Amino acid sequence: MGRRYAHHQAYGVVVFALVDANNAYVSFERCFRPELRGRPIVVLSSNDGACIARSDEAKALGVGMAQPWFEVRHLARSAGLVALSANMELYGEMSSRLMSVISRFAPVAVPYSIDECFLEFEGVSGDLVSIGRALRETVLREIGVPTSVGFGPTKTLAKLANHIAKSAARKPGSYPTALSHVCHLGLMSATELDGTFGATDIGEVWGIGRRISARLQAGGVRTVRQFVRSDPATIRRNYSVVLEKTLLELRGIPCMTLDEAPAPRQQIMVSRSFGTAVTTLDGIIEAVSEFASRGAEKLRQQGSVADAVTLFFTTSPFRTKDAQHSPSVTIALSQATSDTRVIVGASVAAVRRLYRPGYRYAKAGVMMVNLRPAGSEQVPLDLFSQTQSASNGQDEVRGGRLMEAMDLLNQRFGRDAVRLGSQAVASGAASGHVWSGKQDRRSPRYTTRLDEILRVRC
Amino acid sequence: MLCGAYTVRMSSPESLPNGAQVGSASGASTRLSSRTRVAAGFGSPAEDATVHRIDLNEALIDHPDATFIARADGDAMRGAGIDSGDVLLVDRARTPMHGNLVLAVVHGEIICRRLYSLNGQTRLDAASIGASSVQITEEAPLEVWGVVTHIIKHTV
């Protein structure tokens, strides 16, 4: 990869694109439920009732990312806010369709998260903006999901272009309307680009989160324009090599591999193509276990937990003589976690269900999905069902003891003397519980369960 | 005329011994391996021939990424051969044409109807007595969700 970037100017320009689904989870739901269009919708994580996705209308009502449901539930009555339980199985399957359609439009496609995909156009002649528009149209027609496309000479610029494409469409006046939905930063003159950078907050740049943003702002760097004019060596010294690379990428110098790149806020993906094809179940299990445990490690490193895991493995689509098999699945975890045992356990169990003998698998990947800061989530003590970390009996023993203690206390001091913390907080003062079930408001799994397919009125 | 046992099993070109010939002009016998392809009146040797059992996914579905499965609920399309409970294969990548059975979004609901689109008039027709058509106008434009390509009926 370094080799290629060192000579990028000699051998012809590579243009990157970042394509993503707008409000992916909400859009996946709306595909099968057109009555949800135009309405404020939130998708709630199944274990702790946080808003992990919001429609534009819900954002306009002021619902914040990861905001607990109990804080916004009043909007259900006052503004028609609709809450849906996360349907990870559906979203994962729709995501695989999305990636498959997107990848038709460029020689190289690299899925980055459940709803984002990088494309690389090297030596592709033709109007890329038109290709971007055709891609949007095709995805909307074939899958029913709206997307945004950003182009740039580096991945960081492509991601920024994607953000601009969205803002231009959603917030009239933020950027020229010509940049709506599809934005190509590589086509701008130096003046235009400078103007665009001047109108963009540094917090919108890939990899610049709240903490770094606050530090930069304290140092007087508020816009992308100011950041781009900073001295790279100083940035490296005061912050990190990664931030320096971000700066160089914003200047149009590709120098970041996806491995070094910042993890998406909502997902962490670990995947690799195999040197030689893997044909055995054990081989896939070994690879997937390694990726799952690396993903769990990244989770812990960044202080996050995940509430679902998507995994896939696939034969090589380039080896057309090979029989093709590309299974993938998204597994919701009963509890948000960064525990390697739970994540590896769930992944391996899924591989056993999906693997078929006789195929030459060329690539596998594991993705941690729906991340949030560890410790911020309500951790429901999953007292009543098997936890997924069945590797030792301790969790179950502990669970059993807790149950006993709870029962004893409730018997002695009256019903509901002791309740789950999440129940107490959610209900506020004294009213009844609010967030009861994990699957209360989940839509059907339209594409993975035959008994839950779309019903159409005849 | 060939003698000796030979198998008709075909194999991919890589596994063929180079220059394997059968029944040469001189009539000399030639060793036949079980993987030698027989090049005499049994079909073109150029045929690539790994044989697979028929797979309904491959056979019935042209656009896998854009094909969804739905269940018919109601009797308004019995005249078109769709009974309540039938499974429908729906392709969103196909361009809807006059006469197609389609899923369409009408007043926020997904319904199944037959598309009529001729001479500037567009409507969605039901297929049973008493069921009314949905007129398509500028205020209520046509939105096709997908084209029904196959109807699958349970018989046992």
C-alpha cells in the first residue's frame, strides 16, 4: 500500500469515494414500511434503550445521538415520535445488499462499516460525478435506500466530501446546492476548496472527535482551513502521527491505510483477504476468532462496547471458475460488551451455522456494531436468560444468586422494593416501568425469516 | 470405435493431460485415464462441463440484491392467479411494464396490483370482481415497489 501511494502522482491519480446510506437503520425500516416516511423515527438499542439512529425529522426535534429513550419519550405523544427496537438481523442483511450494489460501480470497493463503503477509481475515465449520481439512483431503485457520495483524492477528503454532500442537501445555505447528494472535492479550484474548508468545522473531519476538536479549538484552530494551514510536524508532536496524516490527507496527499484510519464512531471492522484460499471449517473459525478478538481489543482500547457483531466470509468474486458463497450475518448481543469471549463465542457459533464445505473462501471479516462508551450504558443484569459468555458457569451462578437476593428482598420489603437500575431510572419518579422488552417494537425480519416476510395486501 | 472402459465424467481443462489423444488415425491403442475427455461425437470438447444440480435461486432470480420475498394477503388478485398466502418473488431492478403484476405504494401501504400503462393512461388494476382500480394522477403518482416475477403456491 505504501508503495502505491509513494508513486500515486507518477502513475495516474487515484480518486476515492465514500458512499453511505442516509440514516441507514431508519432507511432500512422505511423500505418495508413506507408509512414511516417523513415521520420522526428513532431506533433503540435492544439492551439499554438508547437512540442509536434517528430520522432527519427526529433530529429536528432535538433527539441527540445515543440519547436514552426515557428522555425523549414524551415526544411520542407531543410530536408523533416513533420508536423502533433495533432489528440488527435485518440491517445486516440489507447492508450486504447495499455493499454488493455499490461495488458494481468501481474497480475496488472496501466496506468500512455496516452502511459505509470506500470506492477506489484508478484509471477510470469518465465523469465521476455522473457515476456517483447513477450509483445513488441504482441503490434507491434496487434497495430503496437513499445514499450520499463524496469524492476526493484521499479517503479523508472523500469522507469530508460525503459530509458536505449531506449538509448541502439537508441544510440549505450551508454549502452550494450543486454539492447536494454527490460532492467531488477533487474538482474544486484552490479558491473554492479554501472557501469550503473555511465553512467547515474541524469536528467534521474523519478522526477528529470531541476531545481533539476541543484541544484544537483552544489553540485557535476552529475551521478545516485553519487546520490545513497548520504545521504537520507540530501537529505530530502535540497530538499524534495519525492526526498529522489526517492533515496531509486533507492537503490531498494519500498516506493513510484503512488499518491506520480512525475507527468509525459506530463500528469497528477487522477483515483480511487470505493469502491462500481457506476451505475447512477450522480454518474459517481460526481466522474469524482472530479478527473477533482483535476487534474486541480495539473496542477496549477506545473505551467502547458493542451491542452487535456482523460477520462475513466470502469466496473470491474474481475467480469466476470458483463456486461462489458469501454468507454474512449480524448477531445482536444480549448485552453491550467488549468481552473477547462473548464476541468470539458469538462469531464462532455463527461460522458453524454458515460454513459450507467445498468452497474456496478468500476473505473474512468481523465488525463490531453500535458502539458506545463503556460504562455509560445501563447494564441490564440479564438475570433471566442465558448470557452469551457460556465459557464458564460463573456468570450464570452470579446471575442466579442475584435473582435469589432480589426475590428475598422483594418478599421482605414489598413488591418492587428492588428493581433493575434501568427500570428505576427510566421511570423517573414513581410511574410504572418504561423500557421493558428488548424486542417490543422490533419490525419483522423481512429478509432472513420466512415466517416474517413482507405481507402485501391483495 | 472406442474400446475399454472410460468414464463420461468431464473435468476442468487444468486436469487434462496434455496432448491426450484417443483413437488416433493409425489405430494404435492409447491409454485412457479416467479423466481423459472423449473427443468423438459426444459433444464439443470446448464445453466447460462442471455439472451442478439446478438451483432455484439461480434459476428464478435474475437480480439477487434487488429481489425480495413477500406474502400475498387478501383475495383481490385471485383472477391473476395470486391466492391469499402465496409467496411472491419481487424484483426491484426490473423496469415495470404494462401488464406486469407489481407491488406498489399507495397511501403509505404496499399493495399488489396489475399495472395498466397504455396511451398515456396509468392505473393499478385489481383482478377480482368488485375490487376497484387505483387511478394514477399527478397528485398521486405511481410508485412501483417492485415487479412480481414468480408466484409460489403451496400445494401440500
